[in-house]
Amino acid sequence: MEITRIIAGKRKTAVAKLRFKVGTGNVYFNHLPSAELPLFHKLALAEPLRLYEQELGDPLKVDFHIKAMGGGKEAQIQAARLAIAKALLYITGSETLKKTFIKYDRNMIVADSRRKEANKPNDSAPRARRQKSYR
């Protein structure tokens, strides 16, 4: 299996782009192996892979290389998690895996479309109103 596709995941303003190629099942996040990430980031990236192994049984023979840009650290990890889940669905084409992901956490497949509300012109905040003055 060659690198056939770049799969993207988004969360807030963070975008994670994932490339995959034949390998041993390693995950690299911004050129770092996932083992070197903080504990909860490591667990978040491992969730889709664990669900894959529970559902389909066979170990993964693909390496994931993820590059995340924009947003904060947590949003980048969530975007990467979404990209991994999408890539697993693309590789396997399994409908049961898709149902498992949705049952476990819908945000693993469907991107969260909420975005920051834009500031209105001549005001300080999106919902703030001008202060009333009687004089």
C-alpha cells in the first residue's frame, strides 16, 4: 500500500493532515513518536487504534504520520484523533468499525462544526452591546 491519500481532521482552528504507509503500526505526531507525547495525548491518539483492534482483531500494519497546524495543543490532538479514525475507515472500508466509532464517540468521525463567533464592527466582543449613556 503506497501513500495514496492525505486525510485531514479539523477541530476549532487546528488542522491535522495524516499520511499513511505500510509499517508496524506506529503513530508519529509532528515528527515525534506517540510514545514521547504526554499521557493523555498519547491515550487520545491510541483510542481509534484500540477500537480498531477490538472490533477487527488483526493488528495494524500501517504507520501514520500526522502534521498538525493552528489552534492549541488539545485541538491539534483532537484533530489528529479524527484523522486517524477517518484513515482507518478509509483503509478498511468496514461498516461495523464505523458503527463502533459512532457508538463510542461520534466526534471521532464527524468533525465538530462549531467555530468562534466573529466580532461585530465597532464593538469589542461578538455579543457585547454599546453601553447606554444618558448624558
